[in-house]
Amino acid sequence: MTTVLNVEAVNRSFGERQVLKDVSFTVGTGRLTGFVGANGAGKTTTMRIVLGVLAADSGTVTWRGAPMTRAARQGFGYMPEERGLYPKMTVGEQIVYLGRLHGLSTADAKRRTTALLERLELAERAGDTVEKLSLGNQQRAQIAAALIHDPELLVLDEPFSGLDPLAVENVLAVLRERARDGAAVLFSSHQLELVERLCDDLVIIGDGTIRAAGERTWLRRKYTLPRYRIEVDGDAGWLRDHPGVTLVELDGATAVFDLADGADEQVVLRSALDRGPVRAFGPVRPTLAEIFREVIQ
């Protein structure tokens, strides 16, 4: 991974309340980085500092190893949580206008707008004013506005809010395409199952402090509990009496169990094999929601 965005020891207060405390994380090119935390955890404030909407009290934000500049930020795409498009302007006109603000020619802005709206399944609404769109379609229009100039960095605050399941799949596919083309993507979402499906890297923030950050599969290994799943050729109920085992789930031949400190999963496996064939055996990896609960507590 090539790091392009580096947030280092950023602090920010509003009056007497400190909302960010030594926040540090990185975002890599071609990577989708999920930024998750409860309401008020500091996600939006961090994003606004990255984009220069707010200033940090201390700390640094760098882009490709150099101090962040206005010129660099002009190459970013931003979708705020609050919808900010002009309600009386048609969707197509608005996206073209925003493309022109980013320096595109009128012809190029129109071409890109047509392609984007088709890709986001919004082409039929190009002539409608934003205020006539459903909330989900307004959300897709905002995503098009963030993408029109092919940004190097996409910063998306709750991009899936208000989208139905089919629209979610469409937006997921578009973001994956952008990452494959080399864009760095930083997005926040309360929908942890979507973050788990989409992100390559994960940043968890709580009360203004980074609680966990890293590559998704690495984090899942790091926070794996001593929990195992076994499927045998028969009844797995004998695990109730096995030393060091605490049953979590039991469904006939399948069981999920925790191991006490010092207990050896290989001893459990040998006990199972002594009783007959073992169809499956292995650790249970935690979900993102489980990791989130563990690090936020």
C-alpha cells in the first residue's frame, strides 16, 4: 500500500470541549478506508480538517508526504452528510456546473456527467430538479457531484444513508471501481455490515480518540477471541463436559465454544477425532460489529 493521506496527532476543541485527541491514521492509494464511530465520536470533524473546512488546533495532515495545500485539496472529492446541492437546479446542470468549477471544459463536464449518471442509474432523472428527487436519488446525485472531476481522494460522510438495497449495491460497485482505478477512498458509515464488505482498511474512533486502525483482515486476526467452531459426525454435546471448554452454541453436530486460558484447541480436536470424523474445525473470526464493541467499551 502507498500511503497518500497521513493524519498525525491531530487535536481539536470547541470551547472547553476537546473533540479530537491525538488522532492519527493513514489512507492508501487504491484502498477503501472505513471510518467508523458512534455519533459525536469525531468522524465529521476529522474529515472537515482533512478537507480544510476546519483547522486543527495541533497536529498535521499531509498529502503524498508534503504539507496539505489548497491546490492538493482541489483534487479531492467530498460528499458531506448534509445534502448540499442546489434544490432548484436540475441534476444534470448541477453536476456539469460543479465539473466546470473544477476546471473541466463544458464538453468534458457534460460527457462525464452523462457517464456518471448512467453508472449511478440516475440518467432518467438528469432533467429533474434536485428537490423533486427522493432522498436516495439525492444521495446518488451528491455522489456524482463528488466524482465528477475524477478525484485522487474521495471523502464520503455517510454515503449509504437513505439508499435502498439495490442502490447500495450500485454505489458499492462504483466506489470499488474508483479504488481499482487508483483513487484513495475514506468513508464513514453507521452500517457496519456494509463497511465490513467494502473496506480494505478500518479506522475506529471513540470519544475523539482512535481506538483501532489497520488492514481489515489484520484487525480481525488481532481481535479474534479464543473461540472455535466444530462440526462432527454425530452429536457434539460431549463438549459440555470437556475441560476448559465453554459452549456458546450447540446445534446437534455443530458447536461453537470458547476456551479457557491455557486450554489447547488441539486437545479438543483430538478428543473429537477419537469419537469419529470431524467435518470442520477452526477459529471463529469476529465481525466488525464485534470488534467495534470491544474497542469502544
